[in-house]
Amino acid sequence: MPITFDEKRKIFKLDTLDSTYAIGIREGYLIHLYYGKKIPDDNLLNLPFRGYFATISPKNVHVDDYKFSLDVQPMEYSCNGSGDYRLAALSIKDSMGRTTTDIRYLDHKIYNGKPKLKGLPATYCNDDSEAQTLELVTVDSFTGAKVTLYYTAFANYSVITESVKVENTGKETFEIEKIASCCVNFPSMDYNMINLSGVWSRERRVITRHLAHGIQSVASKRGSSSHNHNPFVALVDDKGGEDFGDAFGFNLVYSGNFAADIETDYLDCTRLVMGINPIDFTWVVEPGDEFQSPEVVMVYSDGGMGKMSRTFHDLYNNNLIRGEWKNKKRPLLINSWEGSGFDFDQETLVRYAKEAKEMGIELLVMDDGWFGHRDSDNSSLGDWFVNESKLKGGLTKLIERVNAEGVQFGIWYEPEMISEDSELYKAHPEWCVHVEGREKSPARQQFVIDMTRQDVRDCIFNQMYDVLSKNNIAYLKWDYNRAITEPASMLLDARHSKEFFHRFILGTYELMDRITSAFPHILFESCAGGGGRFDAGMLYYMPQAWASDNTDPIERLTIQFGTTMCYPASSMGAHVSACDRTGIETKAAVAMAGTFGYELDPKEMSAEDKEKVKKQVEDYHKYYNVIHFGDLYRIIAPTDDEFKCAWEHVAKDKSEALLTVVIKNRAPHDFLLIKMKGLDPEKMYRDATDGEIYSGALLMNAGINLTEGTLSAGRSFVRYFTEVK
């Protein structure tokens, strides 16, 4: 059984494939005992001892033990104001405005499977046998706050998930001022902190720093997970790396404001707290009401960051992404945006489809500009009806003509936005997110629509449903192009005003769930000005996300490597564009590491490049399974080597492998030897390029010599290996 309770020792032990997580009970307090490599026994009660606490540290008068103080104990879910002065996971303000919070063990349940989170995305079980769940029920007897900690241990992965529910069982209203989704303690600070930071068109660069005394954190308060910081952090053994050492990964399944805080104390111990950003957050809980936190996914690896990433990838492919397109091969698309922008008509798009079909491309996406009277980015968001002055004859006729060319049709929406120059704004200016009496702050010449409101969501849903239900649409790109300013809703009074950000993302999730449920056959892709909302919350509703508006293949290397720290290739939107940094071969080699597609005008392509695209289309289908559902091995990170970058996809059964090497800058020499990873050392593999046969052991230990001519900037090598049986 993955989860056990030792009644005598009062220890909960959660075992996964390779890890153990243990919690003890002491005088009703929940104490964190251990998280790390799997251990067989639970004789762990001595582990929390941190030495004799100072006389100035508070103690519980009912605990006659000079070794015990909340000030030094590794509390499993730390509370504010009751003696633990380190980072708190929970702070509840009572009806008198006091924030002391003190939860104690009340009860527990252990059962097979995993419950859904109401209104929130989360991982799931395909079958109850895949995981077990522990519900740890605690209570603050003063406020009546019943706090349930949900832990799910997956049997086939080194994964534990955690979320928290707070119920008001008392007689007075209280307010949650902070609620983290996890609080994990480590008896050491010998870790490097890994996070993904960036900016628009430079998202998710891997940042590494050694833990230092004090608090280090990453967060977003932009209303979305953001281009700047991703809701992912990892702690990696400071003597470890890509392929060795302990690595602990944490990913919040949430698309709104988040915070991941890590504190190292005077004992050289570490605490990680992750959840909704408490800045601009309060939630009023009336008697009988409840609040559910988002879920944190926790991954342990004894094989460095590489194994950690592969665990995230497998979990998200199998137990987060849902629906028809979870395992189904996705159509190879071409998007109109970089080729034509707003300047298109029916004839332009039909030409795109005709030329795309000749190259083997299967789906045409009509991007921004098809609705209202939109010919630039200054109008019409919210008016989700067809711009018939641009698409003469209407959308149905256009789609019929595109389909007649043997090409499927896709469309672009930005449902969470509104333009001041729109029919919707004129009818409902109060639906624009703003603070009454303050100037509004436009961004990209647009504003945010109030997704906290049911009437807004109904209006947007009805407009989208009208278009989608009447037309043969196979793909939908859901964009989100600005952050939130002046956060307020006309329906939220002063007491509830700081609920806005969370209510906004709950509203977005509700609309996404309605649309994707109504049209399960449509392939949905999320986007947010590129990669500004690339997170696990989005992947629950839409199986892929546009990784970045930057399609330069060399700059994409850093973006995509960072993305793969947590998110699978099947989710990573990547296209070949008209960028002239490299030839089309290298553009395709880089884009092939993700969902793959094209973002250009076929008319501008040479006949030679069109022939190359036909070969790339063949390769897309040939390599689809090994890339989307195989194991990724990062060989040379673009941030570690000035001249080259390399990665490899290996089939789960080790029967095939795809090696890709990209030369970023002209090297000082032309010698290129790459040692592969992840193969079966006992198997023999044929190199499809020259027919040579090698053992897996040779390819991994001696390497493959790719020295051939000049290693000029922008050159790439793709080698495909199959098992010789």
C-alpha cells in the first residue's frame, strides 16, 4: 500500500515509486519527518530534533519536553502567530481582526484514487489503482476552521500531490489571508534553487542559485503565471546536476498569481512554501462555506534534473492532459499570423491552404483579425462575430473552401479581453476591469474583461458557441495578451475586493471547461502573448501551449530547454517561421522538439524550401511518437555551452532514438563528438543516416562522431537510430 499509518508511532508514510514522504503527530501538531529516496521502515521520530531551543522560544505548556518548540520543529503545515516564526503556510483572520492560527490533528482517511478539486485543474487517476490519497483533517478550535490536507501518492511515479481545503465550522465569519498548497521542510541548505524566469519572447530561462540564509522567492502578481516567472521551482543537491543527485521539483497547477518562497534558517534547514500569492489576496469564509487551494505537484528524483523532468512529463501526459487529443496524433498546422498579420481576406487564406496542402500540411489557422471590424490591435475584442467586410461571404464559406483543398480549419480567440472600440464595451463599459474613478491603463491597446462575472462568461460563451457550433472548426488558439491592472469588479464589495484575482482565474477555468466540454473534438492551444501563461493549469484544459512569440531557432533553444524542465514536448507549441537566422533545416530541427508547425507565408518560400518541407512533414509523422511520448534527455544545455546544444528523445522501450545537435555559434574547431543517453546498452542500433550499427553501450560511452565539414553557426545534425533485432 502506498500510504500507511503506524498507530503506535503516529506516523503517516507515503511511498511512491522511488520516494517516501513521512508525517508525524505530536500533541496534535503535524510534524514533517522525511522527504526523499524511498525507505522501507518508519523509525523516524528522532529526525525532527533540532537541538535544545532557546529560552526565548515559545513552548506549548502541555508538552513537557525541553526539546520541543514550534520555533524549531519542521512543521508540516506552518501557521501564523502561534510560535513558528518562519514562513507560514496558513494565516486566518478571525472576526476581531486577529491572525493567530493554530491547527491540530483531528482525524484522517486513506483511500484509493484521487478526488477532483472543485472548480480547479488538477492531476487525476485514470483508475483508482494508480494512487492512494490521505486526507489529514485538522482544526483550529478557536475559529472553527477545519483544515484538510490532501496528499495523493502515485504508485507508478515518484510523485506526491498536495492541496488544502478550509471549511468554516464555527459561528463567526473569518478571512483567509494566506493559504499555501504545500509546506515542505528539509534538514539541510545544501541545495541549488532552480527556477524559470524571463520576459516576453525570452521566457523560462533556467536560473540556478545556491540557497542562502534568509528568504528567496519567485512570484507573479500580474493576474497570470506570467512570462517573468513560472510556477515551478526545484531544489537540487548542490553536488548533483542533470543526471545525478537528488532533485525535488515543485509545480503549482494554477494559472493566476502565485508565490514560491524558500527560507533557510539559522539551523541551516530549509522550508519551501508554495501556493496562491498572498499579496492582494483575502478570501471571506462565512459559516458553512469552504475554500479550496490549488494543487502542488511534488516530484522526487535520485537521478538529477533529467529524471525529475521525465517524471513530470510522464505524469502530465498521462494524468493531467485530458480529452480526445491526449493520445491522438495532432494535425500538422500552418498559422497565418507571421505571414499576413491582420492583412488577409478569403482569397489569401484559401491560397495558404492550397499551398500548404501541396507540402503535406493538414490544418490552417486563421489568427487575429477575423472579427468585429478589426484591422489592427486597437478594436473589436469582445465582438466575436465575423468581420464580413474582410471575409466576404462569411466564415462558413471560407471554411468550406479551405476544407475543399483537403485542409482543416482553425481559429483564434482572446476571450478574456475587451477593446474600448467595440460594440460590447459600448453596451457594457462596467464589464471592463477597472477601478471606478481611476484612469484605466491600456496595454496592447486593450483592456481585460471581468471574468469574475457570470453574465460576462455567459456572453462570451454564447458568442463563441454560435461560431463554433455552426462551422467545421478543428482547432482553436486561446490567447491572453496583457496583464491585469486596476484589479476590481463592480460586483465585489470592499470586504470581498481582494478575492478578485482568484475569482478571475476561477472564471477563466469555468469558461474554458464549458467551451472544451461543448466541443471535445476541437484541438485547443493556449497562448498568452507567447508563453505568458505556460503552466499546468492551462494544460488541464488545453493539451498544448504556445511556448513563445520568439521563433528564432537559436533563441528558442534556451526557451525550450527551460520549458522541458517541467512540461512535456507534447505540450510545447513550436513552429518554423520566416526568421532568417538559420536555414529551414535547423528551424525544423528545433521546432520538431515540440508540437511542430509552420508560421509563414508559403508564397514567400523558395521551391527548394518547399521540397524540404515535404521531407519535414514525413519526419514529423515518423518521429511523432518518440518525441511526444518518449523520454527526453538533455545532453548539452544552450546556457552551458557557447557553441552547441544537444538533446535526445528515446522510446519508452528503448527501440528508437532521435538525436538533435544545433550549432549556435561558429566553434573554434570542427570536431564534434556526442555521447548519447538513455539507450539500452545491450541493444544494437542502426543509424538511419549511413546504416552503421552500434551498441547502445558504445553510443553512450564512446559516443557518435559527427565531425563533418565546418561547424558554422546555425547548422544542425539530426540522427535517427532504430533497434536492430
